[in-house]
Amino acid sequence: MPSKVVDTASGSRHIFEGVRTRPTITFLLILAVLLPSVVAYGILYRLALAVPYQDDYLAIVAFAADYSQLPTLKAKVLYIATAQSNEYKLGFEHSIVASEVELTRHLSFAFLTAVGDLSLLPIGYLLWLTYQEAEVGLGRRLLHFLPISLLFFSLSYWENLNWAMAGLQNTPIVLFSLLAIYLLASEKVFRTARAYPLPACLAASLAAFTSANGFLLAPVGLLILLPRRAYTQSLAWCASFIAPLTAYLYHYERPVEPLYRAFYITRPLTFLAFFGGVVPFRWVAALLGLVTLVVFLLAVRFRYDRTNPTAFYFALWIVATGALVAWVRGGAGFLVASRYSIYSNLFLIFCYAFLAHGLPGRLSLFNPKRFYITSVVLAAAICLTTDLDAYQRLAARRRMVLSTFEFYRSRPAFNTPLINSLLER
């Protein structure tokens, strides 16, 4: 169900206007759109790990051990919602772990990592719903979506993958947030909601239980609802954050020493690098982030929120997330970890979609064919280089983890399987 697309500028036209594709070409386009995901999951399958890694010991193994000792259902539910790992409360992740413990009486890290990795597929489908156009042929939609598929399934965010703890936090938060905004912003979905947008509220609540930046959905949702004068829906939307906020504040312990020292000078640089995180070089990432933010401001200026509200408000949520990351983790090196690069990929997708829709008819020198070819070439280059880099880094991580386990097995009474060294991006 696509988001409502309304052309707000007279004379504006899409770069694929008038394009027709034959059935054979359409079939080839389907294969081309699916290929990046097939390659990505091939890499993940080949380098999969079925053992805990780093924060898995605290957020999953220790949690499961404590959870299994609780005597009552009430105590278990409270522990799922309020157990703290570092500075986070991972309600969704803990619910998955608790469900596995209840059903199987043991932990399978192969299953837990698979849940996180497979979250990419529904995100990809939501992107298809968000960025397709109504009442156009399949071939044209596939043409438009090809750079999106290449960008999204480029594994610059490799650090989240094949890792149970990170995969159950950093990937589902994107899924639930995009789903909540899609259900809330889509005019067609909104009109079918009688009392209030219950599915959107449930998705938002899940997002807040998954990671702290899920709470940023609250103001974004109000920006969608209040201009519609949907005051009852706005109250219901705000109410959906009460339970996760209560759980977060319940016996919350602030870290004694900040995990990441933030400096005022580097926070703006971290903010810019957040949006250019698909590039592994910090200064280039900051420059790319500046360019993408200029494109976002153009989208604000041209009222892209009326053209594709789901895409616009999701991009706004990413901007808010970038501000939160920069404020909390704006360290001296302003190097954003690759776990945040998924937001950079999604922001680049937004910029491509906006420029593809907004430039025709507004810029006389704009060449739709050249723009599209350039977009495909750049997206393919990003996909190829990041996939190769991800393969090498995931392979290095796998070798490190397995060698550490062999070290542990050699003298279990003295050695530990916990890995303390971090792979630098």
C-alpha cells in the first residue's frame, strides 16, 4: 500500500515519465532488484556465528541466567521490560531471549542472530511501499527502486549483523520506526482507522521498547497528526509511549563514567558524519553528510512532506536520531561506528528519491537519464565496495571469536571466552 503521492508543483514530473518496459526487461529488473539482498545474505550465511560475542554475555547470557531464576510471571515480565544493559533497556531483545528460554530451555545464538539479520527483509519491503508510485507500471517502479535496493543492502552497517545483541537492537528499531511512521503518515491507512491508529501506536511502542531513539517518534508523530486536527489520535499516540518510558525510568542507573566522552567542538562534526557514515573516512563522511542535509533542507523547502509524507517524516526521525547520537557520543575523533551506517544508507535513499521526484520541472538543466545512470552507478559502487569490506571484517571477526573460544577451551578454569578487543572501523 503506497504512501500517498501528490504533486505539489505544477510542471513537476518524474524522471521515468513515459517509460515502458517489456515483460523480459521487467523480469530482469526483478532479478536486479533482488540481487543485492541475495548477495548480502550469502555473505551473512557464509560467515555466520552461533556463539556469543562481546555484549552478548551481559545483554543475553547474563540476562537469560537471571531470568530463569525468577519465581513468578510478574517478576519475569518486569525483568524483561526493565533490565538494564550498559545505558540501555532492551525490552524487545529481552522478550525474544525470554521467549526462547521458555520454549526451548536453552539459548541458540544462531536463531538470535538470524532474527536480527532477517529484519532487513521487512525493512526492504517497507521501503518498496514507501518509495513506489501509485498507478504506474511495475517496470517503472522497479527502475526507480533499483538504486534503493543497492543502497539499502550494501553492508556498510556490517557491525550490526551476525551479532545477536546488536542485531536485535539496531535493526528492529529501524523496522518498527519505519512501520509506525508508514502506518501513521499514509493517508490511505489513516482514513481506515476509526478510533485511533492502533497499529501505528503498537509499532511505536515496540520501537521505544527496542532502543532509546524510538522515543523520538513521539514528536515526529505529533507533527503528522496535529496539522490534521487529529487530537484524539494524538492523545492515543502519546499514550503509546507511557509504558516504555515507565520501564526505562524504573530503577535506571546512569553510568558512573561516560562510555563515550562528548566534546562540544566535535559534536557538529559527529552529526554530519552520521549522515555520511556509508563512507569509512570521517572527513569525507562529514562532507557527504553536509550535502545530504542540504538536500533534506531542500525537501523541507519544496514541501516534500505533502508529496511523500512517510519518506519525509522517516527522514526527519533519522535527523533527530543523528542529533541524539552526536550529543551523546560526539567523541574527539567524531568517527561514527558502522552500526549507525544503516541510517546513512536510508538517508541517501531519501535524498535520491526526493531528487528524482523534485528536480524534473524545477531545474531546466536537469537530465533525468544522466541522473538515473549516475545514481545506479554510484549505488552499485557503494554496494560492491561495502560488501567486500563487510566480508573481510565479518570474516576477521569470525576468526577472532573462534580462536578465542579455542583459547578458552584449552584452559577453561583460567581463560575466558569474552573478547575485549574491538575491531576498528
